[in-house]
Amino acid sequence: MAGLTSSGVGSGLDVKGIVDALVQADITPTKNRLDKQEASITTQLSALGQIKSALSNLQTSMIKLSNINQFYALKSSVSDTSILSASVNNDASAGQYQIEVQTIATKQNLASSSYINSSSTVGNGSITIDFGTYSNSNTVFTANPDKQSVTINVAPGQDSLSAIRDAINNSGSGVQANIVKDSSGYRLTLSSPETGQSLAMRISVIDNDGTNNNSTGLSALAFDPTIGNNSLIQTTVAKDSQVSINGLLLTQSSNQLKNAIEGVTIDLKKAQPGTLVDLTIANNDSQLTNAVNEFIKQYNDTMTTINSLTSYNAETKKGGTLQADSGVRTLKLNLSKILGEPVAKSGSTVLTLADIGIKTNKQGLLEMDSDKFNTAVTNNYDAIAALFAKTATATDTNIRIKSVGNGVKTGLYNLVINSFVPGTSLSGTIGGVNATSSDGLTLKGTSSFQGLSVEVLAGSTGARGQIEITDGLAVKLNNLLTNYLGDTGDLSTKTEQLNGRLGDIDSQRAQLTTKASTLSNRYTKQFTALDALLVKMQSTSDFLTQQLANLPQLTANRG
């Protein structure tokens, strides 16, 4: 006992160091196990996040390819955009047209005589503006029944040039009044509400000076060429546009021609008689090609990500983070399976990706034969659309599909027309479900056929054949991705399970902390008691040593 030494207090026993060592020896194996589990789960969550991100990007490209109404739109091109421009919607059809813009529609513009300034007094009374058409060399005015006349009262003190301008602009007539300064002074200008000869203005006044047809007072703002009252000067005549489309002459009040060619809007910019402008409505090949290339890129990125996370490296003898995850392996198989399946489209010459030059290599990645793909785009554009998108096809040639909703299920459905008065009334059923019409031409599906609409071009009532609904590859793939990425999808479920395990680890760590505290308290009590015992033993040892040291002296004294 004499050799017992320590840097601690009491007996010198390092109670804290011993307790800490014992506690760590007890909890370290469990702590290391939990740390290892947490690292593994965190790595798996990161890997699943990579897959979800890749699938999300892939789904974005699928949405573009799956909606035939939004993506497979036609495009328009014009040989001279200084004369006109054109745009198309889903009702358009491919075709070529020659257009001659003979005149463009204009507004009528009138101008007053000059005044010293905008505050100059014109005169008071009332102004009445009628809208209509001048004919027979401006000797006849025919009122426009669709445009009401307007009367503007001009009170004394409110009869300056600027006040009359403001009163006209606030009249609700649509006439635009302005004040323009030229070399002779200030003039009031008036513009008809819209273009077209049927909106020419006839302006009559009641002048409080007693004379309504001279050039002074409020009469200076009158315009009625049918009676020779032209106090206002006509600077621009109201005209309709005149356009020849493939030799057919069209006259309209506007410079925007809607559905002169079905599904096409033509905006006229200037007249150029004798010049034929070529308008071409064609398939948007470049948009389709770009979308397919984007799909291939995103698909390959997704498969590359999955391959790297599930593969096994024979050299390093290490597997990917998700090598043992059967769910991810199933995902990979499902992706490959869908792309290899033919689309069940009656009579189509394009049923698989291979038919348009897209094949899968040994690594499961897609490769495109550009020549074969471009040939398919040129010759089978509609078939490519059906390969990717949800499509509807009618067996009756006088039934045209206008749209098909994403929720309509695949299958063959009977179309029955119950009544048909073109442009007046139309009723029928699709797949036995009542369909409605608001224009007497287009039948719209309801319930499970919501989003499906068909146009009846001609024909009688009764059975009108069938409508075939087909899901293309993009639709199928998009549905698969939705199942995986949704809140209740496989990836979300797996992520939730892993996060739950992390929560369990946190709970076990909390329990381990409690255990460490309990062990520390227990060991501290035990070794504190031992320390006290050692102190007592040390004291006894010191006493005995002292007594033994005195033994020789006692013996000598006895001798």
C-alpha cells in the first residue's frame, strides 16, 4: 500500500478517468453501431434523392411528349412578313396558300380647321355622332345597327377645344379625340372606334348660335358629306380589308382574319396588290425532334444514375449504394419494359421506338439513328405523335377529333348521334355516356370522357362507328413516374421508411445518453466509496508502519 500513488484527491485514485473509461467501454459498441447505421441510411437517402431528381426531369420531358394538343401543333411560315403574319391553333391543318393583300382596313380620321390654341372657344350646343357606311360616292349613309349613336352636350364655359376633346373621349362612343398642332395652329382630330367602312362617322351638330351648317361655332365640327356639310376634313377614309386567298376574295372590317383558313389567324400589315405571299402550314418537325432528343437525354441521365447506384464493381469488390434495393431494380426493369412495348394502335406503321430509329444499347441507354428518325418524321409524323402521346381516332371519316383529355381511358368506344342540325343542335353518346354540344357542331364528352371532343362534319344520326383511345409511350411512362414520385409512391414510401429509421436511431441515442448518465452515476458512487476505503486503508497502513518502526526500540529498552 505504501507504493500507491495518484494525481487525484483522497487516495489519489483517478475516479473520473476510471468512470469515463468504463462508461465509454460500455456504450461505444452501441454508439458505433448507430453511427454506422445512420451513415448508411443517410447515404441511401441521398441516393434516392438523386433518383427522384432524375425521374422528375424525365417526367418533365414526358409531359411535353404526352399531350398531343399542346405539343404536336403545326407551325406557320410566311414568305413576306412585311405584308402579313400568321399563327395557328389546334384546329389547323397542313396546307399551302397564296395570299394577296389588296387593301388593309383603316379607321376614318377627321380633322378640324385650325385654332389659336387648345383653350380657344369653339361653341356650345350638342354633337351627335352616328356610325355607318357611306356609299354611292358619299351620297348615302347607312347606319350600323350594331353601333349606337352618341350625343355629347357642350355647355357654355365648357366649349373650348380641349374641353370638347375630353367630352368626346369620355362619351363612351369609342371615338378617339386628340389635339394636334401643325403649322397653321391647333386642330381637333377624331378617329373612329375601329377599322372598317361600317364604322365611318357622320357628325351633326345643334349650334346654339342658331346656324348648324356653317364653319363657325360648334358647326365647325360637323361632317356629313351626304348633304355637303364637310366642316371637318376627312384625312383617312374608313375602309375594309380585301384579301385574296387562293383566288377567293374576302372582305372584312378588320386587319386580323380569324378562321378564314380554319385554325389560322392572319394579321395584315400592309397592302401590296399584285404580290402573292406564300403561307405554309406544316408539321413542327424541329419542335418534335428537340422534344424527343430531350427525352432521350433525360432517360439516359436517369438510367446512368440508377446504374451507378445499383452496380457492382468487380475490381474494388464494392457495390453501389442501392445494389441490394429490389425496389430500385424493379424501377429500372419497368422503365426498360415500357419503352420496349409496342403501342396498340390499329393500322399504325409505327409501333415501337425502334421503328423510328431509337434503340437500347447494352447499358440500357437509348441511341438514335438520326437518318431513320428524320425519315420517320417526314413520312410518318402523325404516327410518331401516336407513338408518344394519348390519341383518339374515329373510324367515321366525317368525325374529326378535336381534343382528348388525359383522364380518358384507352379502349374502343361506340359513337352514337341522336340528333344533328348543323350549327343549331347536336346530341349523342360516347361509350354510352351522354355528350353535350353548345355550337351544334362539336360533341363534348362528360364524366369518364371529360376532355374528349369530336366535330361532326357531316352525316346522319344513329351509330357513327367507334372512337379508339390509345396511350402512347410518353403517357405510359409519365403514369409510371407519377406512381413512383407521388406522395404514396414507392420512392416516397422508401424515403419515409428510411427517415423513420433515422428517428429510431435518434431515440436509441437518447436512450444511450440516459444509460451513460446512469452508468456514470453508479460507477462514480462505487469508485468514490472505493477511494474512501483506500484512504482509510492508507491511514491504517501509515499507523502500522509507524508502530512497526518502533519495535526495535522497545526491544532494546527491555534488554
